[in-house]
Amino acid sequence: MAKADRNGQQSARQRIAAQQEAARRAEARRRLLLGGGAVAVVLVVVVVFIVLKISQSPSTAEKAATKQPVTGTALPASVAADVTGVPVSALAAVGKGSTVTAALRPISGPPLTAGGKPEMLYIGAEFCPYCAAMRWAMAVALSRFGTLSPLRGIRSAPSPEVYPSTATLTFYKSGYASKYLAFAPVENETVTHATLQTPTPQQQAIWNKYDANSYPFIDFGNKYLATVSYDPQVLQGLTWSQIAADLSKPSSPVARGVLGSANLMTAAICKLTSNQPAGVCSAPPVTSLEGSL
């Protein structure tokens, strides 16, 4: 009987131990499930937050519709000063320079004006290497009649474009203040050929009439039309600072091309403004070039 009691007590202890072990395992499973459920809840919350964030963010199309692209980088003040303040002596020394006078030809049409002033219309593209060359000359010429700002630097399209990566200016979002002349710049395409600015219907009609949508298109009041007037090769490999600094060196290839073209443009503008201002339009190279137009 004592042996049976001992066997019964042992069996009871074993049952109790087994029950305790089962309870511990159940508790462990419960905690694991609770922990996994908490992680799942956190994941659900995160996913919901991301979905809401995406749904609230503007689409790419909406961003494009509300934000204009920004092109060009600010140039050092020294570059702007060199371009807009070319010494009169340097302009006089260069004269016609290396320009081709035939690059500026007369056209006939109703006067192109804006705000009671003759208008100079430019249509170009930021990828265009020929526009790259002519913007330097335009900036110099325009600065003789008013204030062009801000000046921002870009490079023309890389190779395989001819004259690749030419350092130049962009007239996108530039302003011009002058008592004598209005300036309407249209940078039609970016360096990557994306549409940047669209000509107005009037500008498009003028462009179609005189130069069949080629770049650069430079119309002086519907009286003269300019195309590339010097070799863009002279700008190859140069920085904005180097080009600007060369403008005060009349014997440099850059000055002979840029300033020669600027003098030719100045003569055309003086024809539009009835030779105003006199200080600019009576300068020796300008008067002689006016006679050749």
C-alpha cells in the first residue's frame, strides 16, 4: 500500500509538472502572437501613412504645371561687368573685326515695336552653338542702349553637337530696361531639346515669314535680320570668365568676333532709334557700319 501511495504521488507530481510546462508554452505562444500582432499593426499604420502621403503629394504633371524650369547659373560679378561694360576704346579698335557683314541683311515689313519703342526680337535655343556665340554679341550691343539683367551662364549641347559645350549666356527670364529699345528674347528649347518658351502667335508668324524657324533668329524692328556673323570656334574650350576678359583685348579672336558682331548690331539698332543715344550712335565704328547697311 505504501508503494502504491508513492507511485500515486509521483504520478501526481509528473502531471503537475506537465501541466506547468504546458502552461509556460501556452504563455510563450500568447506573447509571441501578441508581439507579432503589434508588429503587424505598426506595419499597417506605416503602409496607410505612405498611401495617404502619396495621395496628398502633387503629381509630376501638377508640379510641371505650377513650376517653371530654371536654367543657367549665376555668373560672377566680374563677368557681368566685363560683358556689359566693354570699353568704348576696345569696341572702336575692333571695328568690324572678323564679322561677315552679309550676316545682317535688310528685310521689309510693318515696324516691329513694343511700348512705343522699336523692338529687337530674338528666338533661339539653349542647345544651339550658334546661338551661344551670338548671345555674347547681343549682350554687349544691348548693354549700350540699356540694362540687361540678370546674366546667367549655360553651355550649349555636348558632343556630337558641333562646337560642343560652348560657354554662353541664356536670356531665359532676363529683363531689359531701355529708353530707346525693347528686347523680346525667346529661348525656345533647353539644352536637352525640351520646350522652354513658346513664341507668341505674332512672333511665330514673323519667324515663319523671314527665317523658316531656324536658330538663331534676330529681328531688328522688321528692318534687319541677323544670323551668325562670326566663327563660334573662337569660344571653344574657354570659360565664361575667359571669354568676358578677352572682350577688353581688341586683338583677341574672341573680341574680334564678339565685338565686331556687337558693333554691327549696334549700327542696326541705331538705325531703329534714329541714332539715339548720340554718344553710342556717333562712335566711329558705328557710323561707318551704318553706312554699309
